[in-house]
Amino acid sequence: MNTDVSNAHDEHHDADHDDHGPDKGIGRWLFSTNHKDIGTMYLIFSLTMFFIGGAMAMVIRSELAIPGLQFVHPEFFNQMTTMHALIMVFGAVMPAFVGLANWMIPLMIGAPDMALPRMNNWSFWILPVAFGILLSTLFMPGGSPAGGWTMYPPLVLQTGDAFPFLIFSVHLMGISSIMGAINIIVTVINMRAPDMSLLKMPMFVWTWLITAYLLIAVMPVLAGAVTMLLTDQFFGTSFFLAAGGGDPVMFQHIFWFFGHPEVYIMILPAFGVVSEIIPTFARKKLFGHDSMVYAASCIAFLSFIVWAHHMFTVGMPLTGQLFFMFATMLIAVPTGVKIFNWVATMWRGSMTFETPMLFSLAFVFLFTIGGFSGLMLAVAPADVQYHDTYFVVAHFHYVLVPGSVFAIMAGAYYWLPKWTGHMYNETVGKLHFWSSTIFVNLTFFPMHFLGLAGMPRRIPDYSTQFSDFNTIASIGAIGFGLSQLIFVWVILTAKQGPKATDRVWEGSHGLEWTVPSPAPYHTFETPPQARIANEAFE
Amino acid sequence: MPENKENKSLVRQLLIVAAGSFAFGVFLLPPMYDVFCEITGFGGRTNAEAATVEENPDLSREIRIEFVTTVNSYAQFEFAADTDSMTVNPGKMYYATFTAKNLSAEDKVAQAVPSVAPTTAAEHFTKIECFCFTSQEFLADEERAMPLQFIVDPDLPDYVDTITLQYTFFDTAPVAANFEN
């Protein structure tokens, strides 16, 4: 390794002696303004929510394992589907990416911390409150919200005492996301290393910058939509009540104006993570870095003009159907550019298959399957058949579980040695990967067939003709759920492995690998030279 | 960490964007949606513009008008069209009546909400007079007939031979109040 870099490390160690370390006790976490501590809290919170939402998925799949009603009442089943979605979307996937951003963006751009550290503390600590409120509805008269995570009126207005709690928890999640997004934008725009131009930024930083803009553009729209639900219920307005001259279909338009960019909020950072990992283990530079940036920007722009493809069946003029159908299909072009670039990065690379790379490869392959079923759903006349069937469930789980969740897992394995200073157990990591990949396909692939055969979603019972595939899916789901316990074991034993080097991986590039492992509490108090750091790795 | 001016001004701009998109969602999208529906007939909105009775109605063309009535599950009413369907010539004025009965022992205010299908016909279907224009007050157990007066515009596209006019009858008391019953 180049001596410049080693010297840089020595300076960091010296600086650490002068500086105070973390506070002791619970105060370290409650009042933390340190991006690494807050990132850790986000990741632990997300993992907790992943297991709570996962437990709900287990209830759903147990009930669906065989035809007939066996374990739960249909009302409770509906609460489970609704809560599973809300918790996984807002509690597991989004905070996981914010956690990775908190940990890695300052390290990747050579900033000492996030730009707004106290707001950072706020945006994290709002989340446990929001989800405390949401989960408390399980114990309320009338139970949790059960009208689906999309909260369509007039059905959602029949939620019992839980209704205002649902609205306020969504408000809090929105506030948290907006603050997190503002923090990330300010950090990326104002705090990069002096010689790091925008187009020189790592892909993870780029995709997060675009995601953050999407967040501040659409989370307030969701807040507005649920506020209108609240005033319709309690303050006599009629935004969505037909009796007073409103239109419930308008809610669907406003919701999906938020909801479609939201799906890219959950996948763009995943693209970023994978774009960091594949070059490392292919030992080549990312193919077409700039085209990746433009593709991600195109996807973000297109995400605003395709929302009505979620609601082809509510009825719209023919021109509207054509527009939303073709605009949706257009998204396949920039997404295809990304897939092509990842494959081209691997082309003739010296690939090795450590756990992060395995998860990334599975991401590329399985996310593409989810993308293809998305294209099928985009065809307006065909969507009339697919709408609200298990085909839709198969589609969005393919893009979210082996898509977003696998990317998060890949990122966790990739950066874990930098966080803990020790290598995780590679054998156990690979076991986690293989069992997750086998079971995730066993769970969700049969759902394509169920949907094409006409099995509706959000139903606790089904016709006996669907029973075989449902049993297979339930076995897969239990297996996938148990596989995640292996990940917990990896995390719990993360500090027992051999010491990690600063660069951790043979092929890694970027500023985050110039700091010691584990990354000291304070890093980059003097701005680094990104160019010099990168040349050190050539 | 220095709290620098650049950060503050960028934060201010981003907060304005967030507030702007909230305002966009609440104050701009609903009126825009209304305008969109009026222009396209989307959601079955009927034409609100004044229609003229043609001096020479198109007697060669016959359009079937079907009436569909629904009572919202929270409204304690009976509500039906007096005839299921009628055959009309474009450009001529027609009358139809609907009858509603309050089934509860309390006075109620009801509102009928119309919808026309297909949407391409919606802008060519003009109501001159309709009980759906205003809310309707019903005494306890009251039953009465309510008028509808309409014209089908001769510009109606050739391929439309049937128009369905659908009414849903609502109790205007808030949903929450209904739900508690």
C-alpha cells in the first residue's frame, strides 16, 4: 500500500487521542449527533422492524398454508397484511437505506459528519415513536388498520380507534424521512472533499442524492393525502366522500403520485449499493459510471408520470391508459442500461464470490425477474386480468425482497468489517446467502402461477385448486424467515473474526477504505484529497 | 462543526420545496383533478354547460338510456328509477322521475351522486334539471318522486348507442356518525 495513505492513517490516530470519544451509557445513543452511531441505530431499528414485519408475514403464510380458516380470523388476517406492508416499507427498507447512508456517505465523500447532526438525531428518534404508535394499534378496540397499506377511502375510514393513530404515525414517518433527506442533500452538496466533483462521486452517493430529492418531493404529498383523510373523518370535509361531492378515486391518484416514486425511493439506493460491490469483486472499475447517473436520474423523472398504472382498473380514458402504459414501459430502458452496466462490469473481470458479491449477483438476476413481471403488469389490457392477484404480490416481492432487501444484506456484509474492524464468518455468511436465495424463490415464484390462475390477494382463504402452490410458498416463507436468524448470528459474532485490514477487500476503491478498520469515532476532520486516495489503490 | 451559511440557505430552500409539495398535494391536486374530470368526463362527470334544444332533432338516431340506482350502505333509503330505460332522439328534451323513500324514523338529508358511462358520452349528456343538483331533505318515512330533465347532444360519437346514467344515494351525515349507528 502507498505510503501516503499510511501516513494519513497515522494522522488520524493522532487526532483521535486529542479528541473525546463517545459518551458513556445510554446518553451516547439518546443524544448522539455522530453519523456512525446514528447509522448504527438506524440499522438496528430496521433489523428489528424486519423481524416484526417478518413475524406478521409468518402469520399470513401460516394461515395460507392450506385452504380454509385455521389460525386467525379474517379481520386479523387483514390487519396483518396491512401492518406487514407498512412496517416493511417504512420501518425496515427505508430506515435501512438511511442507516447505510448515514454510515457511509460521510466516509465516501470525505466529510467529518452529516451536515446537520442534531437534525439527524431527531430524524432517527422520531421513528421508534412513530412505530410505537403504529404497533400500539394492535391492542386497540377494533384492532389495527386493516384496509390495506394504500389506505383507500372509504374503506380506511371504517378503521376503528386506530384510524387517527395510523394517520399520525404516517405523518411522523414522513417528517423523519424528509429531515433525513434534507440532511443527505446538504451533506452531499456542501461537504464533499475539495477535489470531488459531482460526477466523481461514488454511485451509492449519487443514487442517494437522487433518492433524497424524490423523498422531499413526494413524502409531503402523502402527508397531504392522509391529512385529507383525517379531515374527511373528523372535520366534515369531503375530499374523498362522494356524498359531499368528493371522489374516492382522487385519493388513489394522489396516493400513487406519492406511491410510485416511493418504489424508486426503495430501489435506487439498492442500485447504488450493488454498483459499489460489483466493481470491488470483479476487480474492475464500474462500467459506464456517468451513464449510471443519467439512468438513475431518468428513472427518478419517469417515476412521477407513471402513477396511474397502479389503477388501470378504476377506469380512465383510452389516451390515459396508453400514456401510462408506454411511459411505464419506458422505465425499462434506463433500468436496462443499469443491468447492462453491471454485467459489463463483470465481463472479463477477475471475479471472486464473497457473501456481498453473492447477494449482489442474486440481486441483479432476481431483480430483473421482478422487472419483467412489472413489464407484464404495465400492459394495460393484460393488467385487467392481473390486477389485485397474487401475480402483483409476486412482482413487488421480487423487486423488494431479492431486490431491496438483498442489496441491504449485501451492503451490510460489504461494510461490516469497516464498522466492526473484524471479518465476519464467511462460511456462515454464505450459508445465509444460499438458504435465503433458495427459500425466497420457493416463496415468491409459485405466486406468479397462483396470480395467473386468478388467486386474489389480501384474502385469508382460497379455492382448493390453489392449495399446492400455496403450501410450497408457505414452506419457503418459513424457511426464509428462519434463514434471517443466521444473519442475526453473523451480526452477534461479527467482532469475533480475524482483524480486518483498512482496505478490507482486495479490489475496493474509495475514501471509505482509507480510514482504519473499525472506522474511528471521528474521521476526516481535515478534508482528504480524493484523487490521491484513489490513486493509492491503483 | 461550523454551522455555515451555505448549509442554512440550502436547508431553507429544501424546506420550501417540501412545504411546496405538501401544498401541491392538498391545495392544487384536488382542484386540478376537478378540472381534469370536467374536461374529459372522467369519473362520469356530466356536462355542466347550457344545452340548447335543437330545432330539428335527429329523429333517425335512437339512443338507449339506462338508469342504474344504488343506495350507499349507510343510507337508510329506498331509491329507484321509475323506468329502467328509455329510448331517446339526440337533441330532444326528455323527462324521467326517480322515487326515494326515507326508511328511518328521523328526518334525513340525502344527496344523489351521478355518474355517466361510457366516459366518452359523459360530455354529451346534459342535465337541464336534476334532483342531484341539490341535497334533498326527507322527513321521517317520507316518500316522493324527484324529477330529471335531460338532453343528449347530437354530437354524440357514432359508436355510442347506449348511455348508462347511474346514481348513488347517500345520507349526507358524516361517515363517522353513520359508522357509529
